[in-house]
Amino acid sequence: MSRTIKDFVVIGLKGMAMGAADVVPGVSGGTIAFISGIYEELLGSISNVNLSLIKTLRKEGVKAAWKQLNGSFLLSLFIGIFISIVSLAKVIKWLLENEPILLWSFFFGLVLASVIYIAKQLTKWNFIAVLLLIVGAILAYYITTLNPLVSENSSSLFLFLAGAIAICAMILPGISGSFILVLLGAYKPVLAAVNDRNFTVIALVGAGAMVGLLTFSRVLKWLFAHFKNYTLAMLTGFIIGSLNKIWPWKETITWRTNSHGVKVPFNQQSVSPFAFEDNQLLYAIALAFVGFALILLLEKLAVVKEK
């Protein structure tokens, strides 16, 4: 696939959108990858990291291995993700703390539109497709209602497995990797390790994430190759069920103290906007509409480009 510098800039911008989503606990970068049209290429590129890549490197050199890896695509994407996380993390953190309803409203509209976008990719609706959509929706909704583990485990095996499970969630549209870490009781130890520069813990979680990513990307790639319609139906259900997690109006049931000694929400449940005195309803609807319209615009641009 021949690409220009402009194409790689666009891929970098899509990476920035993925990074911005991943910063928000509850929103998956996988959803952004899907609606921006790079999901299957991302899975294929990640799954190219295998023994045959090492053989190509040894026999044909770096240039051939880089081409087999689709390295320019991955590099552009991950640069975008990195820039976004570094530059937007503080902004999104401030919005989460000060304007959570408005931030969640924007993402709610964006993810809601992505449900329609992905559902339109299905070529055939039948009993199995509908069943998988319902199962995916119920499973994702159930995950969003689980209570996070209060006890925290810092064993090496646990941290490795936590990294593997979280990264699998991160590349699944609809499920947030950071939310899975919270559920497992691993979020605080991982955050503390990053803040304290505990490279042993970071390496364990990173190794788990690498193994999980390389394994799960192959599974998803195989599913797309052999059961694309059913896989899309299941993923659509996942995103529908995950909408509960990003519903803008939440009631905090329990709190936790973060690494800076500040009390933050630990367990929340969705409530009616009318349960709030200042529900910011009009602004919330407007921002949800903006998020919704943004996906429709991206879809229209993709159609024009194909023509």
C-alpha cells in the first residue's frame, strides 16, 4: 500500500484521537480505531509481529522487515497516541474533575453514533447475528456494573495477567483497559508504579500487555477473516452495553483516595439527569449532538475518499 506524507499525518491524527479516548476511563481507543477505518489494519499489523518477521529481518534486512510489519503505519499511529496522551492528559483530567457531565456527554454522543456506524457494516442480519449482538450488549453492560475489587494484589503473576487482560480490553471497541484495571484492583498499584518510577512493576505489566496484545490481535484478525459479520454484530453489542459506563449522570456510591491523597469516585451508578440540581442538560445534549455529528462527518468523508 503506497502512502503519502499526508496519509501518515492523517493516521497520526487518528492516533491522537485514540490516545484522547484512552485517557478517559471508560472509553476505548479501539472504538476510535474502528470508526476511523483503521481497526482491521491495526490488528493485521500487530499480528505481523511473529517469528516470520525475525526470519525476514535476518534474510532480507531491515527494509523488508519494516514493510512486512507495516512499520510506517504503526509508527505514525503510536506517535499520534503518544502526543495525545502527553498533551491532552492534563486537559482531560481537568475536565473529568470539573466538567464531567459535559465531557461524558460528548463521548456518549460519539460512541452512540459509532454503534450505528458499525452496525451498518454488517452485510446480513439473521438470528445468530442478533443473538450475538444481544449477548455482547448484556456482557458489556454486566462488566460496567461490576464492583471494583477493594483488595489490591501486587504479585508478579497478577500484575502480568492484569496487563494482558487490560490490553485485550483496550483494543476491543467499547471496553476500556483502564476500567478493567480498576475492576481487577490493579489500577492503583500500576498508577503508583508509574508515579514512583518502579520499573520492575512497569516491566511486568508491560510484558503482560505485549503478550496479551500479540495473542488477542491474532484471535480478532482470525475472527474478522472467517466470521466478519458475526464479529461485527458482537462488537456492536459490546459498544451498546458499554454506553452505561459513559452515561453522563452518575451517582458516586463509594470513594477512594488516589496516589496524591485526593478522594476520587471509586464505584458509580447511572442515574436520571433530573436527580441533579444542576444537570447541565441543554449543554450536555448539545455536546452529545456534536460528538454524534462528528462520527457522521467522518463517515461522509470516508465515502467521498472511496469515490
